[in-house]
Amino acid sequence: MQKIIIFLGLALFWSCKQQPKETADTTVINAVEEIQKPKNTFGIVIHGGAGTILKKNMTPEKEAAYKAKLEEAIKVGHTILKNGGTSLEAIEKTINILENSPLFNAGKGAVFTAEGTNELDASIMDGSTLNAGAVAGVKTVKNPINLAKEVMINSPHVLLSGSGAELFAKEQGLEIVDPSYFFTESRMKALERVKEKETNKTASFYDPIIKDSKFGTVGCAALDKHGNLAAGTSTGGMTNKKWNRIGDSPIIGAGTYANNATCAVSSTGWGEYFIRGMVAYDISAMMEYKGISLQEASEKVIQDKLKNLGGTGGIVAIDNQGNVAMEFNTAGMYRATMNAAGDLTVGIYKE
Ligand code: ASP
């Protein structure tokens, strides 16, 4: 009898270990996850900065060059996603193309500080884990978005800055360049223009020439075939910035945010206002708590809340169903998007 009881006990223990506990609750959660994670759809959206970008100030050659680079970059990310790669990989590789171009205020084309140096900021976030990485004020890292990813994956931290971030970059084997790599004639001229205006007091910090001296921050938001969202942003910040100023781009929640439950967002514009408005997180929070769509949430945050604060700029975002938003309250925003069907849209001005 005792043997039978022991045998039954062991059999019961074994069967409990083998069978996953399926309750009504977990069935519902699984079902919701299934709805929230559409398999096999994917999409990607990028920006190359927002500001007073007017057609009358643009030559056809310049316009064509911007459009071609945006198209080249988004196609890199789109191919990764189409082949089943992750949204994080798509973000990094897409942003690398923009960072390596002198056209944008990120990586190679970074704007100059008041001291004539370049200090770069970047961040990335994984919507499936809510893990994030960011760097601020780096001067020798060729692709700051790669370093942000290393911080996320290979360190216990979220945000590293300055010489410590550069040491970490070396330890991770990232490409280090001489600071002169970031020199471009056009950004140096922009610094001289802004300095001249400020010295002669012909423009205050709040004038358009100063506000718009930062064009070209780059960012990307993507949904992969596995239903995972990610976002990333990379910038040189603001022309003539002083005192190791750090903008919104490396601030998780302001410049970048991603959450599989809602959306992935990358911001561009006057960073101080994006930090005060927690713009990227606010869009996600509006969707989560109010149950509104990505488009509604983006409009509310960019056209009402940010504007009321006095902030200018925009965002690109994608939700967990692949819907895209490209919202800005400036005259223009360099942008592009591509969906699972391969439809491509590239834009610069408010159309
Ligand atoms: N948001 C960036 C910053 O303030 C600049 C930009 O997006 O144009 O550093």
C-alpha cells in the first residue's frame, strides 16, 4: 500500500512538472499577445531632422542628395526586416548610413560646439525588454549609435558620457576616429554665422537662426517580423553649444522610446523642450493610458503639448501593428517610411 502511495505521489509530481499551468488568465494574456504581436508584418520609419526647411532655400541638387540618402538608409533597414532580422539591427544599420553622411547632424556631419569641437549623443531602446542604452558628449566614436547599443547589451548601465564612454567604446572594439574626422566646411561656416549673430547681438538664443542651427539629427523606429519594436536617435546636438550641453537625443523617454505594448518613437527638434515634455514617452503613455491611436497621440503631443511649451520639432514613430506617424510642427522634416509591401515614401516639406 505504502509503495502504491509513493508511486502515485511521484506520478502526480511528474505530471505537474511536465504540464504548463494553463489558466483562463494566461490564455487571455496569450491571446492578447497574439493580437499585439502581428507576425510577418513589419515596417520602418526614419527622420533626418526637423526645422525651417523651406523649398525656396533648397537647390534641386541638394534636395535630390537628401532624398537619395534617406532612401538608401531606409532600404538598408527594410532589407534587414524583410529577411527576418531584428528591429534593433535595422535601427543600428540604418542610422549608420545617416551617421556616415556629411548631410546630417550626426556622426560625420555633426555640428560644432562653441569651442569648435564635436560632441555626439545617441540612444537606442528595445521595446521587447524595455532595455536601453545611451551615450552623451563623445568625441572620437565614429558611430555613436553602435556605442549606445553596446551600453545596452554589454553594460549594467543606461547612459555613459564623455571620456568614460569613449574608454568603454575602445573596450568593446568599436571604431575610434581622430576628432578631425568630424570636420565639415558647412558646419564650420554655420558655427561662424551663429557666433557672429550672437556676438553682435543681432540674434538671441531664441531666434530662428540659432534654433535652426541644429538641423539633421537622425532617428529610426522599426517593427520587425517577430513583433518587436525598437527606436534609436543620433545627433551632434546644437551648433555653438557650451558647457557640455546634452540634448534630448540620449535621454530615454525624451529623444527615444520603445515599448512593444505601444510604439517606438525617435524625436528631433529643440532638445530642451523635448526633455521637459518627455515627448517620446508621452506619446507611448497616451496610447497606453488613453487607448488612443499612434497618430492621435503624436498629434496631441507635437501640435498641442510641445507647441504650448514653446518647443519646435517632430517625431517619427511606428506602433505594434505597423502604423506609422511622422508628425512635426516645423516647416519641414527630412523623413522616409517603408512598409511590409515595400511602399516607400520620402518627404522633406509639409505637403
Ligand atoms: N534634438 C537635438 C538636440 O537638441 C537636435 C535636433 O534634433 O535637431 O540636441
